[in-house]
Amino acid sequence: MVPQKQHQIRAEGYTVAFDTISANTSGRTDIIDITAEVEGAIRASGIKNGSVLLFISGSTAALTTIEYESGVVNDLRMAIERITPRDIDYEHDRRWGDGNGYSHVRAALVGASLQIPLREGRMLLGTWQQVVLLDFDNRPRKREVQVHLSGV
Amino acid sequence: MVPQKQHQIRAEGYTVAFDTISANTSGRTDIIDITAEVEGAIRASGIKNGSVLLFISGSTAALTTIEYESGVVNDLRMAIERITPRDIDYEHDRRWGDGNGYSHVRAALVGASLQIPLREGRMLLGTWQQVVLLDFDNRPRKREVQVHLSGV
Amino acid sequence: MVPQKQHQIRAEGYTVAFDTISANTSGRTDIIDITAEVEGAIRASGIKNGSVLLFISGSTAALTTIEYESGVVNDLRMAIERITPRDIDYEHDRRWGDGNGYSHVRAALVGASLQIPLREGRMLLGTWQQVVLLDFDNRPRKREVQVHLSGV
């Protein structure tokens, strides 16, 4: 498994670029494919070799990758419901009355950041692997995914 | 959702900086807000636009983001206890007698790394989103969070 | 906890490098230690200070860190089986007949990316912390872990 033929670039003109992807979600573990939007941000940056860091600003949403096929997306939704059920008691809800204690817990477990390497302007995703935003809040939200690109 | 008005910097003076945040924890799924310490490391670096990579050295702790409010922090603690209970049998404990098999499993599931973009010297966190260290070990520990900053 | 004595490098000769680690897995939550292969890629790059981004191309595998000791590795495997059981009904399987709906869900929950800072050519891992590839698919697979190095 020793790596061979490593591709290296001495990067005098290293570039950093920032973008934002906005998405309107329905909440309630809405899972949205944002792959095309991330690809658009990559093209706009002109960065060919480097990485894209995705970060969701907010404490009731998360990012991951999955095969964006409605069956498995529902399976993920049901797994999350089993792991962190909506209909049990949450201290957050007793204290603040938001009713979204479960949303915060889900977001903390799945995670807010995701980073993907870029080669020749393309994310090194698998064929059946898409980038998704998961909105766990208990109401529709306007979300902002922060996109940070770096490379040459 | 097409990104517009992307902010780009051609970075001749790209800087990398390293720091360490030390924290004394009580273990037992102690969850500590380290946001202010990360902000201090960012200020010390002088880096304005780039990203901060946080990594916990050690196999019984993890990093994530959450609204640091004691109700939801307890909710997260209880969710983790349901998912990976302390009081079931772990092979690690039978073999090594550490009693912290559950701590290792929790750390592997939540994850050791977290990365957040920086704009104008600030992490692009949501208003109610803090950076937390989770110490799953079964005793107090002195922890070191590795901070790697890069940007311009 | 205020950081002190920060180490900084003004990086004119910033380098980005790409590598691939190939691994043959048995699937079925096979958990493989790839630390030595990642160390080989770091050495080949010559990068001393920066970070290594690891990303698994594919939607039925994931990456994390753990103490690579067979007891705790089995404990992690059993925890994942409890959280996302193989023998329940998955929509993905009814639709596509792959029988690996559980694999996709596990991969989405554990996560595809992992990033580790590098100092003096070494990953800042804890003493008992290894980098692992988790293959959740229901059959043997040839996997490719994407390695993206950046730094000086």
C-alpha cells in the first residue's frame, strides 16, 4: 500500500476563495443535495488543485456525504430518528421551549464541517457520493453553507 | 442557489501557524467550551482569511460544535450514553482493565477533527454555535487541542 | 488556557501534494489501520509543517481515528451494529436489492473526511491514536483513500 507517483505542485500563486451557498429547507431532517452548488463555487474560484472546506453556520444543521437516492436518504433519516428520537424529553426544551432539543443533539453528532480534495477542478467524490446538507430544525430555515476554497 | 460575488485573495504571503490549547477536564463526558481559546489563537496568528483546523490528540476525546447551553449540553451527554452505554460489556475492558472501552468508542464515533473557515479574523460560526471539547475518558485528564491555522 | 509561543511560518514556497492509498478490504465493517501508509505519503511529499486531509471516495466507507487494538476495534464494530443494525428493513434494499442500505447509513454517520495537522513531518496524533478506514459494504472492496497534503 506504499503510495507511488505522488503529484506535487510548488504553489507560488496559492489562492484562497470564499463563497456562500444559500438553501431554503423544510427543516425536520430535510436532507438536500448541494453538490451542484459546491461545483459552481469551485468553477467560480478557478482553483484546480487544493481543497474545499464546507461548514454549516448554525447549531441545528450538519453536513455529510451520501448516495443521494431517496431510499437511502429515508434510511438515514430513520436511523437518526432511532438514535436521537424526537419524542423523548430534552432539557433544552424544558428550559427554552424551542421544541428543538433533538435538533441540536443531532447536529452535534453528525458534525458541521466537511472537507474534500480537488484535482483538476473536480471534487474527488465517488461515483455515487453526493454532498448533503441536513437540516434538523423543527421548522423551515434559510441556511448558509460557508464554502472555503484553497489551492492553485 | 448559484454562488455570486465570490471573495478571492491571491496569496503570496500565505502563512501557517500552530498553537495548542490545554484544558483540564473532569472526564466522564465532560463537555468544555473552547471557543474563546480558539479565538485567542486566531488573533495571535494575525491570519485574517483562511481556516482553523482543530484536532484532539488522544483516542478518548472528540471535538464538535453545539449551542453551549447547559440544557442541550446535558441532552447531548444523555444521547451519547444511550448510543454507547457505559455499563455494557466492552472487549477493551476485559483485555486491558482500563474500564474506558466506552470512551474509545464514543471518541471514534464523534471524531477528532473539526475545521472552520476564517473571514476578517473571525470564525464563521452561527450566533449560537460554540466549539466544544468532549472528554469521554473515565477520569480527569489534561488535554491538548492542536490548532493549525492557515491563510493570509 | 490562553495560547502562548505560537509557531508561525511565512510560506512563500507553499506546496500542495496529492496521493492515493489503496486498500483491499473484506467489507462488513472491516476496520483497517492505514497510519503507516499516510506516514509514507507525508514523507514522499517532503512537507514538514501543514496538514493532511484524508477523504474516502465512495458512499459505503468512512474514516476516523481509534486506538488500533483488536478489543476496542470490535467494540466499535458492535456499537455501529447496535446503532445501525444490519438486519432491519432498509428502503434502499427494497428499491435496489443491493442489501447494503445499512452500509450507506453507517458511512454517512461516521463521515468521509478527516484532517490532521503536521509538525516537523509528523501527524499530531496521540500515542495510542491511529488512522483507520472503515469499510461498511457487504462484500470485499478495493478502496481508495485520497490524501491531500498542504504546507511547507
